[in-house]
Amino acid sequence: MSGTLPRQWLDRAAEDLEVARLALREGHTAHACFLSQQCIEKSLKAFLIDRDNSYPRTHKLVDLLSNCRSISNEFADFESDCIVIDQYYIPARYPDGIPGMAPGGFPSQDEAQEALSAAERVFGYVASQLQ
């Protein structure tokens, strides 16, 4: 593996984004949502590593975004995306992902497209900041 650590994180985010696109095309909406969440998480961590040489050990997008906002307030533009996409981290992977909650089924095609679009926006912004 070559490149800087932030670039390596962004490369992994790019792969998640590409596979999310493939999953959505094939109708695998839960996987598209989960991989979109992963793309955003890895993109935000790439930015934090680039700027602070560290990141918090969390999967929660709104927490990572908060750290990014402390460096650049332009990340505020992605707050609503991160709030929505955070819901796909566990429930998109497991039918009983949240204890006590009845499984809601798979995310819809529209929800998966929304998640993918959010991932594309965050990834694109971070990629432009790391160049």
C-alpha cells in the first residue's frame, strides 16, 4: 500500500462508494446504505488524520463531523446528511440491530439513493480538501 495515511483512508472510502453504487444498481439497498455510511466515516477520518493526525474511535458520523467542524465550519453543510446516514450503521446490517425495536425491513430504493448521494457529497468535499 502506498501513499499517505489520509490518502489510504480516502482510497478505502472510494472503494466503499463504488461498491455502494454497485449494490444499489443490483437492488441491495441495505448494503448500499451501510457502505454509504462507511464511505462517509472513512472520508471524515481521512480529513481528521490529515489535519490533526488522529481521529476519535467512533463510528458515529455526527461525532466525527463535529470534530471536522472544529477545523472547518464548511462541514456544517453535511450535518443533516450525517444525521440521516447514522441510522444505517447497525440496522442496515442486522434484522434486530436495535434491541427492542421491531425490524423495519430493508431501506427503500429512495432511501438508499439518498444515502449514496450524501456519501458522494461528503467524499467529494473531503477529496477536494486533501489535494
